[in-house]
Amino acid sequence: MTKAKVTAVPTRMDGYVNLINRWGTAQDSSEAYRFQPEQAVTDRELTTLYTDNGLFTKIIDAPAEEALKHGIDLGLNNPDVEGFVRRSLEALDWDEKAAAAIKWSRLYGGSMIVMLIDDGRGLDEPLNWKNIRSIDELYVFERPIVWPDYGSFYQTDFAGRKKRRGLQLMKPEFYSVSSIYGSFRVYESRCLIFRNGVLPESVSNEDYRFWGSPEYIRIKRALQDAVTAHRNGPKLLEKSIQAIYKMKGLASLLATEAGEAQALKRLQLIDMARNILNTIAIDSEGEEYDFKTFQLTGVVDIINSTCNMLSALTNIPQTVLFGRSPAGENATGESDMENWYSFVERIQKLSLKPNLHALPDVLFTVGVSSGKIENVPDYELKFNPLWSLSDAEQSAAKKTVADTAYVKAQTAKMYVDMQALDPSEVRSALAKDETFEVEDILDDLSEDELFEEQQSSDTFLPGVNQDAFDAPDTNKGVGVLVIRGGKILVGLRSDDGTFCGPGGHIKDGELPERAAIRETQEEFRITPTELIYISDLETSGAGFSPSTVFLCTEYEGRAQTDGVEMQFAQFMEPAQITALADAGVAYPPFAESVKILLEKLTSDTDRSIMESGKIVLDGGPGSGNHGHEGIPGQVGGSAPSDGSASETTVSSATGANKFAAGSSPRNLDAHWEGSSRAHSHKEEYPDFSKEQYAERALELIQKPVAGNVFGYKTANGEICRYDEETNDYVKGHPDKGIKTMFKPRNGKQYYEGRKSAEGEEDE
């Protein structure tokens, strides 16, 4: 006989089991716990709890009152309409009625406000929006006396149900109210519905299915525990001290009927003496009287834990619910209040907001029909912030605003000092809005202001192409003679120990003047604000590259060497530099540049001007731009015969150079052809060449103010002219050349606006 082979089938266990302590088995006592639904709470019990239990009343009322305390904002921006809405809501006692509706929805699970609207129809008829004349009253009814008409609950008549508030599908069309003041049937468009949350369709209690669950069902156990813990606390305190009376032969005495009475009489006598004289008298041989004290350790912790649980379930912080400070180390209550306001905002969103989209529609329709407002306005419903700042917080907020304004003012001053902004622009921005942003001014520049920014970007560090710092060197160089008080800036070169001013190689793709700015910034930590072409050094001896020399009399910052290429920054007299050159300790290209500069000073008078910090170069043949296209013209002129300094004027061979004088050499090209910052004006002057455009600008800025030519002068000395006949607007500076010329789109209106914003002196 052959035995059948038995194959063991593995058993799969999805949970941990411990047979020793029966954990996870059928005998595990913890597995016996099952969640059972609480016995249904009657509406009468809910009413009794609300009227008799002060803590429960506070749980129901506090969120409702907080949700309405700070009011609403419809964003109307019309005082008359806002006043109409405010008066209408006050006449209807909206705050009181809405608070009651939220309270009853939290207490019973739902509530309803019926609007008594005069539209020529009955309560059980749809609201006639075209015939609304007034809204007379709001009545609040709680869920126990309101029954939805479930016969119309699943209404799918799209044409008949599309109302001003949208399609009301899956909602009852009628509600029946059975109040002690009477019973009636009301159409849904006349009702404002308040629900305490949303429940699934499979909820066991059909009374709550449409409305929501009463708040008490969720917090019943926690409320009982909190109330019981607080009530038992005083009782435990009474029993914390127990009196002990010892009597010799007490057991034998109590064995007799008379002995029990005798023992009770003795105890009463001792208590009476203790209450009257606060002392007791006992037999020293046969009696003993003592007290035993019981410790109440853990009672406070139990009370705190019940309070914490109730606070967690109700979403009401203990500071609001119990009027006590939060317990625990480093507890401030800020997070509790934040959660509390989030909870109130949820009530506003789910209960108030849907109804507040219906009521204002009715009010605005009433206002239009009564002539109190012109039309139904567009509005956006918002609730005012729940958090109100304390006096200390308001002071801190104001200080923060003041600090921010100070920083903005400092930033604006920096831009003004850099000449990237004009003071008139800052004043104009402040006139429009006390809280201005400097970036907004920069982004909202008018056309000629964009050219000012173009000039600044060409002469200041922010405008220097930062990629040029890492670009390869060319075989050409640049030098800068920085003048202050008639002295020339020099430093000691680290590599060969000779004295030299700012200078170095031009980077690949870099303009000479940009290289001059970069080298001056790198070696002496200053930024030239004006560069004047001096000369080209074609050859300066073996081993030196040809270079372009510029003069700088205005700069930003304090001169100091970088400590790497240059050391020991100082300003020297020209004679000292000449002596250093003769001694062979001055860098040859730098010494030759100084020599050329001194040769261009034609008289002792010019030397005195140099000593005052102003440079006037010879306007003769030696002062041209030497064939460098786009190199700015230089300041020129001659000294008057009386030896006083003459007013500096723009002097160059052509109007094109005058257009670009004192700014970027590409200033004219930027205006004529256009650039990333400047608009092209080539199309505005189709009959002009670039040179003729520059000559026209020079001609106009020199015209006197008369007839069709208008003009003014700005605070910083800039001249502005506007030719109304040709619609040409020009702006420039006597010392720096012309900044821009263009045809403004608004003509004379544009000129008047610019004059109003920046004009300081009529001409």
C-alpha cells in the first residue's frame, strides 16, 4: 500500500502574534475594544445642555461671535454704496441674526434664515428678481423645526432651477417650518442655509444627513471628563485631610447598644469643642486624636489633560475657552490662536460666505429699485482680518515702516548722488504715493530720463561690462590722470617700484573709456563720473603698448590703492611728478601723459584754474579728438583778459561731438540708431543724417526762449528747449554736452509735464 504524499501548505500571517503574552491572539484583551456609536442625543437634551451648561454654551457661541466680530469688506470703493449696504444690514440686524444661525447650526447641526422679501409673490413661490422692492425682515429657525422637502430634493429641471445663485441641484426646492409662531412652506431662493459640516449619505441619523452633525456628538466624552475633573477637584480637597480618633476599648464599647451612643456622643463633643475653641480635650490615658494628610499629586495633570482634550476637539484655545494661559514650558499661545483663527475662517468660508453672496444681491436690487443706488455694482467679498494688533504691536509695526522708509530714502539718495535719478523724480514719486519704491521710479522713466540712465550706465560701475574683467588683454592700453586741487593722483606700482596713475591694458571687445573706468576702480577704488580725452601715446619706448589718455576731474569714492597692483595712494604736484620722471622712478607712459597735459595748459591763468580743481583745455588744433570716432569732445575755452576763470563751454569740431560731450562716446549712436536702453530717433528725422540730427540739437539748445520756442533750466543746470513748431525737445548741459533730442508723442503737453516736474528756473 502506497501512502499519499502530503504537501504542507504555508500559512500567511499578516500581523504580529505573541503566544506567551497572548498579544495579537483571540485572547488578547486589547483586541476586545470595538467602537460603538453613542446613543442618539435628543434635541431636547441639546437645548437643556445649551441653557444649563455654561461651558458648553461658550463652546457653541464663541466661534459664531468671533466670525462676525470684525465685519466684512465688499471692496466697493464707493462711499455712497458702502453706506447703503451698512445701513441696510444694520436695519436687518444681520450680525445678530447671522450669529444666531451659526450658533443653532453648531448646536443642532443646521439652521435657516428666511428672508421676507417684497416681490409680489408668496413665500412658497420662487423669488422674482425683476420685481424686488424691499427686504423687510430676517427670521432664524433651527433644524429641529425645519424639514427639507425631500420630494423635490433631486430636482433636475435645469431651466426652472437656474437662479441668480446658480443651479441648486441636489438641494431641496422647498422647506417646511413648524414654529410655535406658526407653520409655513418657503421656497429655497428665499432662504439662507447654514450647515455644521458635511456628512456622508450613509449616516445613521437621517435628521443630520442633509444638515450636519451637532457639535455635542463629537465632544460629548471630552466635555463630560472636563466637567467631572473640575467638579471632583474641590471634593478631593475636602477629603485630603482625615481626622483619626483612637479610644481605648472602642471595640468592646461598640458591642453594646448603649456603648455605640456613648462613642458617638464623645465624637460630637470633641468636634464641638474644636469648632468653638479650635482645641480639643481628650483623656491622656485612653484617647488619641490625630490628622492624616493625603497628597493630591497628579490631580492638576488630570485636569490639564481633560482641558487639553476638550480644547483640541473644539478647536477653541484654552485662553478663550477657560480664560487661562497656556500651560507648558515656553508656551506662548501664539500657535493656539493661529489655529483658532484658522478654524473661525473655515466657518466664515463654509457658512457665511455662500449666504453673503446671496444677501447683497438682494440688497443691491432693492437699492436700484428704490433709487438709492444707480446700479448693481461688482463686488468681491472679503472678511476683515481677525487678528487685531495691540498698542505695542502697532508701535512695532510703525517702527518697521519708518525703518523701511529710511532705507528707501537712503537708497534714493544713493541713486541721486550717482545721478541715476534726479531729485525731482523722487519728489514726483512721493507726491503720487508716500510709500514709493525706487525700482518703480527706475522702471517708469520717461524717454529723456532713459537717456540719462544710459549716460549713467556708461560712466559708472553698474554700466561697465562685467565680462570684460575676465576677457583677454589687447595690445593697447589706457591711462587716467585724476586731478584734485591741482594735484594728480599717483600710486607706487608693486611690480617695478615706479610711480604711476590709474591705467592698464584694454580688454578684448572693451571701449577705451570703459577700460579707463575699470582700471581706476580696480587700482584706486574710485569711479570716474567724467572722462575727457587728452591724447594718444603712439609710442612710449620699448616694451610699452600704445595707449589712450583721459583726464578725470570728477569721481565717486575715496582714493585708496588695492594693495596688489598699486600701493601708497597720494595726490602729487605736477612738478613733483616731473622730478620723479627725471629721476627715473616715474612710469614712462604716465610721465609722458603728465607732460602732454602740462603742455596743453597755455598760461599761468590756466594753471590757477587747475589749482582750483577745474581744467580748461586749449580749444585749438591740439584739442581735437585725433580721429578717434566716438571719443567725447573735451571742455575748452580761453581765459578772459582779467585773469578770472571763464565759464566752461562745450568746444569741439562738430555737432556730433558736442552731442556726446561729457557722456558716453556712443551717446549719439544710441539715440540715432537705438540701443537696449535708448529709443531710436532715426525714424523721427527721416530727412536728417546722424550729423545733421546732432547739429539740429545744438542749434535748438542755443536758441533764446521766444515765440514758438519754450525752455527752462533744471536744478542741476541742465537746459531744456522745446520747439512747438517742429515738435523737437532737447535737453543738455553747458559743461557736458547734449543728452538727447526727440519728438515727444504728446508735444507741448509732454514739455509742460517735464517742466512742472523738474523745472527750477524759467528762461
